[in-house]
Amino acid sequence: PEKNLPMILTAYKKVLKEFPKANLVFAGGGVFLEKLKEITSNMGLSKKVFFTDLVQMEERGGYFREGDIFVHSSLSETQGLVLVDSLMVGVPLVAIEANGVRDIVKYGVNGVLTQNSAEALAEGILKLLRDKKLRAKLAKGASESAKQYTIQVTSKKLEAVYTKVLKGN
């Protein structure tokens, strides 16, 4: 529930008015999955929304890579791993501007940040669907942004923190 996923469904319903062939995939499982399926059904979206259930870590990149846009509706993010996963495969992000999210999603560089409403989220999605050049620019920016999250880069940053702590700084 903390991921605010029903908001994506509401935004998606608005997107379908302009892009009726757009599909939505929820990759993952969890305790909220059955409730989310029920909400999807109640909204009349069962034939357009696909659920993968649990996805193994090594398979996640394939799901991200197949998408044109990664949509994120969580109102807070501790690590933002799914956001980084999307960047790693060059998929632009549309996300609600929230703590942790704004640290990863850079408006106009690798994605679009929106206000906390289904209307705003839908407009962010539509902006990228309408403008292939912008989507391509943000996809390139996503790939570039991902470089700061590689194991090598993050390990060096972590090592620097440990070194600083051990020196008493």
C-alpha cells in the first residue's frame, strides 16, 4: 500500500483515452498483489493491465528493458532500487516528486517529476508518450545517470565514508 499503486491505475485510465493501445505491467508480488488485482478489475482494466507476480532479481532488467516508461508512485523511497534499475537499462522515469525519489529522478535529464495526483502523473506519462524525441533524450539521460550507481562507484563512495569514520572525522 505504501507504494501508492492504485494512483498508477487511475493515471493509466486517463492515458488510455489518448493511447488506447498502451499496456501497463506491474512486475512484482507481495501482500498487496491480490488487492491490486481486485482494484484493477473494479476499474474495468483487467484486459489492459498485466501482473507478473514475483520476479527474480536476475530477471528484473528484462521487464524494465521492455517498457517505454517506468512509472513510480511511491510517496517516499528509502533506497530507490527500482528507480536505479530502470536507469540501468535506459528507461526514462515518471515519478511523483517525493523524498528519496528526487535524489534519483532529475527532471528533464532522466525523467519527469510530478505532483502527487493521478492527473499530474497521467500528464507526465502523456508528455513522454506524445514526444518520442523527449523520451529518447531522457532514455539517454537515464543511461548516463545510471553510471553513478554502478557497484564500482557506490563501493568507492562507501569506502570513503568508512575511511572518514575510522579516521574520526
